Amino acid sequence: MTLTLVKHLTLAQLEAGLDEILRYTPKDKGRLMMIVRRPSVGVREELDEAQLDPVEGLVGDTWRMRKSKRTADGSAHPDMQLNIMSARVADLIAHGRRRMALAGDQLFIDLDLTDANLPPGSRLALGSAIIEVTAEPHTGCGKFIERFGVDAAKFVNSSRGRELHLRGINARVVQAGTIRLGDRARKI
């Protein structure tokens, strides 16, 4: 087997791609571009359809088993049930769809995720489910750096990157339902 080294984009290359992303990203009606379940640590399953549940999050995902430094007892954080990333930003950082799932998010949506467009408390209808944006920040971690490089972490964690939620947002399920690849994501 031949090892393939992935060349990470530089900060300048990432910033150069941002204007186009901002110009064309939908504000009100986006589309679900990828669903990723994490059944165990380091494993990613791309799905065409999934169930969202207010207790389980994305059914079959390990969210409930994951520890959180942000809860008093170290249990899974209820406001970090779903990790959502802009499909356009993920595509830029990952060099295309093939590596997007490595970001670690469950949902990749083509929609403006900024506070100006989706402040905490905003709700999205997605398939027959409804999710609510939470205030918990979503930032690039060590695994993100390993997979996409130091410049990608600087890009998403910069003051502008945080303002635009380039690393993504957190959400929780408020109404159970089925989601499918290609579903509309609309603000309600």
C-alpha cells in the first residue's frame, strides 16, 4: 500500500476561498450535503438517511458516550448534541468531499451559520426533524489540526473565523425526525 500525503492549504489559500463562500452561501433555505455518524472513536459512516432524537442526538452516533470538559460531571454536553459545519467551508478546508467527514461533524449544511443569520435559539427544519442552534462554541481541536493543518485551525479560530462560525456550530434536537441527504434546511 502506498501512503499518500495530503497537502494542507495555507492560510492565504484558505482566506482567498472565503469571499466566494460568503457571496454564494444561502441565508434562509440551505441543503443538507452530508450526514456522518460516528459509531466509535475514529470511525465515520456517511449516511443517506438518519434519525434525529432529542435524547440520542443522531441515532447510532457516540455523542452520549463522549465526555465533555464543559459539564460539571464530565458527561456529554446537551448543547453539543449535534456538530454542524458549513459544507462550503468544509469542502475548502478538506480539498473536496472525499475528506470532509474527517472534520468530525455530523451534519454538513450549505447555509450561512453566522450569528447574524442563525443566532443561538434559532431553529432549523431539517427533513421531519427540528433542531435548535445552541450558544456553545465549536472550535478546531488537535484532531482538526492533524487532519487539516495548523493554518486551517488558525483560519477557523481567528477572530473573523469565530465570528463567521467557520468551524461550525452546535445544536440540539428539539423534534425527532428523519433526515435525508439533500433535504432542505430552512429557518423557522
